[in-house]
Amino acid sequence: MQESIARPPRTIMEVFKMLPEGTLAELIDGIIYMSPSPLYKHQQIVSRLLVQIGHFVDKNDLGEVFTAPFDVYLDESANAVQPEILFIQKKNLSIIKEHVHGVPDLIIEVLSGGNPMFDTVQKKNLYERFAVKEYWIIDPETRIAAGYKHTGTGFEELGNYQGEVLSVLLNRKFTF
């Protein structure tokens, strides 16, 4: 079935917002990146962490936890991402509308088979630039989680951990 467009998009953000619901895509510095469906190990890690973090955050009334696909508009012109897991502190919940319009406090990404440099370099740099307070990158093959916290001037490495995320922001260990 064809659909007509009343007004053609004029910006890359307008193009991004026209993508069909559920499309695995992110907009970084004005470029749209598409992703394939995640694999078993990836989803297993995301599911385990989401349950633990979600339960902890709910039990302690700390804020909200979300999982992809859920658009996070870091700005309104050129950067929209879909992190695997994101946490927004209670004091920052005003950034949640139909989507998130602002910077989450904690982001966890699990590497996909396609392009590990995308999360380890490009998205890490993006999150550092937008001052995400805490960022974790997990390699599903080695089960190594690398953590970073934002110091106000940039990311500082928290360390690499086997099968666990040691969140400074939540002051808690989560295993996968």
C-alpha cells in the first residue's frame, strides 16, 4: 500500500521521524544508520539487565528505565539514538514526552555483530559530547562490560568487568 506525503521532509530529522515505527535506525551527526535485528546473546544480556535494573529502579523509586526501540532525541536537529537500555533519574523525568527529548543519565549498549566500532567509538564519542553521566558497552561474545562516567569535561573509564555492570550512578552491581 502506498502512502502519500503531504509535505516532503526538509531536514534529516524530519526524514528520521518519518521512518516506520519499530525501524532499527539511529541519527548521528545528521547521518541515518540502520541496524539488523539483534542476535540471541545480545537479547539475552539486554533482557537480564533490563529485569534487574528495572526492578531496582522501581523498588527504590529512582526514575524510569526503557529499552530499544525507543527514540532518544539528544537534540532536535541531528542526533537521535535507540540505546539498548537507558535510565532517567526521577529529577530528570521532564525530558520524557512521547519519546525522550534530552540526555539520559545512564545508557547501556550491547555490541552487535555488524559494526562494533559504531558503539565503541562513534556512539561513545556522541554520548561523551552530550554528557551522558554513565555509559556501558558490553561485548556479548567475551561478556566484558566497559564502563565510563562523565566528569564534566569528558569520560573517565570505570573499568572492564566480566559478566557484570557496576553502576556508579545506581551504586549497584547488575549481572548478566
